[in-house]
Amino acid sequence: EIYDPRSGTFAGTGALLVPGGSSDVTGKLGNDALSLDDGRALLLVQKHRHRMGPEWDLQAYDPATGRFSSQGTIESANEAEAPVRFLQQPDGHIVIVGASLTPSVTPTQDMSVFWIDWPTIQPTKIGTISGCGTVVAVQLASGDRIAVLCRPSGLSASVVLFDLASGATSWIAVPMSPGAAALVRLADGRLLAAGGSEPTTLSLVDPATATAMPAGIVDTAPASPASWPETANTSVTVLADGRVLILSGSKASVWDPATGTATSIPGPIASRDGHSATLLDDGQVLIFGGTTWAADKGIPPPPAVELFNPDAIP
């Protein structure tokens, strides 16, 4: 579907080349999409599963024709349903970062990195980050490296700097609470990592000096009974003015890099788990997807999409 923020409505597209229909195929975890400079959209769709793991189909959607075209296949090395993510470089080239679970008695999570040739949009594997696990990655300002937030044990955390030319890696230990994690690049090139819940801890990572330091705490403690899902996966979105919107469940905060402090603000209508929060061209943030619950347990059901207006906060 295509969402138009001007009208607040959804419109259907043509069918994917590999539609869903089985509990083990398309529509499971990890589908991702990216807007291309030529107006098309690039999508990763879980194609099908076999004994060695799922395959991902790289498809381009052309809004002029309403049709999808296959651009190649990326195959996982195992049975894990690990998510795959796009990163777009400053020159328009695209990198795909995806996790795969190495089969063993004690599994270790590895992350594969693919280069997408432009404009043919053909994927080529360029390296692996061993023992990483989660897929939380951002493009560095220099364009020649990416940063990946790794949490193999669920307790310790590191930011791995991956060189796209050589495949070399360097690891930076990051102080962080246990739980879900998120990572964004700030305007000055530093990275803000958020992790855990009740509360969520923030860390600043400087790729230039390969150092990390605590950057504050965000209150995400549940305000409702324990059975109510007030806290969930955390999203971090850099706003047009450089501040950072942090959403977790039905809680919201804005972190200011100038002061290094976070301020609580009124949260969204719905408590969300696994949502996305995307900055639009007009400066608003589109909050979409995930599993939702009405924050006040009321009816009617919460909206599928919400818009956050940064101008409404001081």
C-alpha cells in the first residue's frame, strides 16, 4: 500500500511478484523498503523458506506503472528469520545489511553486508560481521563506512564500524540497558544509541574517536498495570532541527544534543510495539505499523497511522 500524508489515505499497489499466503513465507519479519532517487521504491520481500533458511527477493516498484520487477535474490545461510535493512549512501548507492544465524549447537549470530550496483540494482555480498545479532545499522557521514549496533548476548552492546571497501571492522563498547535497541546518526556525525526499557538508556558514540559515553535516561516505565504493554521496542528519529524524537510504547521524549538532556512530551494515541517513525519532508513524523493497543484501553481501536508535529513542542 502507498500512504499519502496530505490526504491521510492509503492506496493499493499492484501485486508483489512473490505474494504471501503461507505462515512461513512473505509477510514475516524483516521486509524493508527504500525510496529511490528516480521515483521508484526498492523492497526486500521474504520469498520462501527451505531447510537452509529464507530467501529474500529484491523488487523495484514503479509508481508510473504500478508494477513490481525482480532485481535479484539474497539467500540467508540458515533457518533464522532475521530482518534485512537498506542503507542509502550519499552518492545514491545502496547497502543491504542482514543478519543470519549460523547453525551450531550454540548458535552465534552473523550479519551479512551486500552492495547494490546502481543502476542495475544487482546485489553482491561484500562481507560479514561475525557474532553481531541484531540488525540496527546507519550510514556514516563519510559514506565509506556503516555503523551497526550489535547485541549478541542481549546484555552487552557494541557499535561496529564496517569499512565498505575493505570489509574491516572495529568494535566500540557501548553502555546500554538490556532490551530492544535503536541507533541514529546526528547532524554532527556522532551516533545516538538507545536501549532497554523501564527506563531506556541513551549513549553517544563518536566514530571519529571510537569512543562512547552515557547520554542520559528516558522515562519509559509503564504507567498502567503490568499486563498492559506500555513499553515496547524503542524508535529514535532525528527531527529537522536536530533534536531526536524517542518513542517507546505510549511514551514519548525529545532529546536535545545541545544540552544532552531528554524532555518527556505527550505520547501517541496508541501504545506501539515494532513500529516505524519516519521524518517527512514537511518536518512531521509519520508513526506507522507494529502491534498497537489504545493507550487508554478505550474504543474505537487506535489509528494505524499517527502524525507527530514537532512545532507543537517548545
